[in-house]
Amino acid sequence: MIARATLIATLMAVGCAQAAIPRHIEGMSRTTRAHAAQALDCSRKLGRDPTLLIVADMRLPSSAKRLWAIDSRTSEVVLRSEVAHGRGSDPDRSGRASVFSNTPGSLMTSVGLYAVSEAYRNNEDGSMRRRLDGLMVGFNDAARERAVVLHPASYVRSGWAGRSEGCPAVSYAVMNELNERGLDNAVLWIEGDQAGLAEAIASCSGSKVRHRFRWPWQPKLPVKPEWTTEASDALNPLFDIQAEGFCPVRTDLVWFSQEAPLFASLAGGRWPLSKWY
């Protein structure tokens, strides 16, 4: 009897340790949820077991609560709110991100899996912000160079989010709550319509590709988005780097590059060197 009770307790403990994300998340599509689950599995294969998974579905309009924070230990959605997308991704000011890019100066949102990295305090408003390391080569690995960070902004509030310069900006209240919940062991998944994204995250997680349904008359996803500095303001090199949340290029990152590079890792940091194709 005791042995049976011990076995049940062990199985329950294993189940809790492997808790992931809820089967159904209000407001989140099944495909986005599947990609988020794959992102969590990918993080674990890259040597990290995040306790907090943040998901931002940039396919939804900016007026929607399209950001979720999920405790991977309890499979509980602990926060849901608005989040901004880059103004380069929304050239028509429609409130929807229609194109994504990893190119410096594009002011577009970059999709894919990010590691939430070190905290720093903004000199202008005193807020705590987080650097982001893009882990998917070709999709978001220029995040450091582009100074894409997780930060609060006055243009994000209940029921509405303005456009950023590529950062996933949230309201001050939401940023405070995220900081309180702990971002030292967190990852961010940004969903968006970009060719190859579904295949890349499935490759890393070791699971099947989850494509979004598209009608025959819907246009195919662009392999490489087009943009010009005229259509999207280039970054001002004279910007106050600390005050605006910008940061210099990190030189201690190792990017995988062998025919089909997909994932990156912090050299000597929390993310060990791994190859996923």
C-alpha cells in the first residue's frame, strides 16, 4: 500500500515538473498555442527550463489583449494584456502588423523565440526594462543590434496599443507585474505570419509542423519582407542610448551557421551551445 502511494506521488510530481501550458487559452488560436508549446519545448532542448512563458500574437489587432504570461510550472495564465508592434510592421497604421523583419533600421517586429535577459533601469522614467536575445537566426537574432527590448510605454493602455520601433512594449502596470513575477527565467514567443517560422520552431522542438489554415485565394507569405528607409524611419545614431532603452551590439553571442542556421545561443551563458536543424 505504501509502495503504491509512493508511486502515485512520484507520478504526480513528474507530471507537475513537466507542466507546460493550458490546453485551451482564452483568446489564443490553436495554432499560436501549438507554436508556443513548441517554443517551450525548444527552450528546454536548448538547456533551459523557463518558469515563465510570454506569448505575443502579433497576428491580432493592437486593440486586442494579445499578450499572455503563462506559469509553466502550474500551467496557469497569470496575465493577459495589450502589447505594441513595430510601426514598420504596420505602414498603413491599420492597427495590424502585416510584415515582419529582422533588419536593423526597419522598425519592424521580429517574430520567433527570445530569451528574456538582463534587467536595466531607464534613465528617463526610472522603469525597469529587459534586454532580449533573439534565438532564431534570420528571424530575430539581430535583436541586440536593433536594441529590441521588453519595456513599458505610455502609448500602451487598456484597449489600445500604439506603435513602437520594433519593441514588444507593454503598459507600465503590466511591466511592473511581469517584474514582480520574475523575468530571470523567462522566454518570449512572438507569433506572426512569416514564411518558415512554423518549420523552424517544429525542427527545434522535435514535433510536427503546425501550419495555419489558409484559403487558396489568400496570398502566400513573403519569404523576405521588403522595406526602405524612406518608408520606415531609420534609427537616429545620436539617440541617447541609455535613456531610450537602446544598447550596443553584444559581441559574446555565437550564432549557428551551417547550411540552414536556425538557433542561437549565449556563449558561456545560461544557454549552452546546441545545434537544432
